[in-house]
Amino acid sequence: MTTVRPSGASQPRAVSSGVATPYGVCREPTNVAAGGHACPLRFRCLGCEHFFTDVSYLPDLQAHLADLLRSRERLMSAFEADDWARAQAMPSDEEIGRVRRLIDRVRTDLDTLTPEDRAHIDQAVALVRRSRTVMLGMPRIHQPLPDVRPSRNPE
Ligand code: SF4
């Protein structure tokens, strides 16, 4: 399996250095050099060309999608707020679509695996997620898992 970025382009594993972001890793050189403190896009990672993710983030991506959908439902109900505040807080269709496509790509990659490879990936993911919890706040160590980045193709 390959590394995939928002444009849908593949990325060789050799360029996998980066810093941790929510749901994946950032490979934007300036931000990486600054240890993750110099994002020019205010951490809108899911819409960024420099964002990569992998199968180990699938549960987080699924939880994020559920959060976005719940937020949208709440904001569309009788929630009192100024229009500008509601508009800024409202998850966009594009954002929701981006997360959905990303999840689909990760799942599609998983579907191509043999049961044996899938079992190996599941074990690796469990290990990575455990170590990620322990290493919270530390720079990300690159894991031998396939990376994915969201497609920019319209839905
Ligand atoms: S938005 Fe892009 S540049 Fe900023 S932290 Fe996320 S991936 Fe890196």
C-alpha cells in the first residue's frame, strides 16, 4: 500500500519525516523545522497538501466524522447564536466530504489485504496506538504503516 496525500498523489515512504498533527502527520518543511509550531494554515490539516495519515488513525478519523455530523445537527437546530458565529462553527460539506473520502481510502486499502496481512496490520496498529498514547506530546516516530492523504476530488 502507498502513502496518499490530499491531491491523491502517492508518496514514497522515504519522505515520511514530519511532526504529529491531529489524525496524522505534517510534512510541511517550515512547520517540521519549527517542531509543529509554525503552521501557515492554522492547522486546517485535513485540507492541506502537507498532511498525511495512515490506517492507525482510522478510529480517530471516524470519531472526527461523527463529531462533525453531530455538530452540524446541533447547529442546524434551534441553537441561539449570531449568524457569523454559527457560519464559522458549522462544519462545511467540503470538510465532511474530505474526511469521508479519507476514511474510504484507508478502508479501500485495507480491503485489498489478505486476511493474514490484515491481521499483521491490525497488530501493528494496536501497537502504534498504544505507543502513541504513551508518547503523547512527543515528536511522532514514523511507523511502518501505509499513509493516506485526503483526495481533493469533488464528491
Ligand atoms: S495544516 Fe498543513 S502545514 Fe499546517 S500543520 Fe497541518 S499539515 Fe502541517
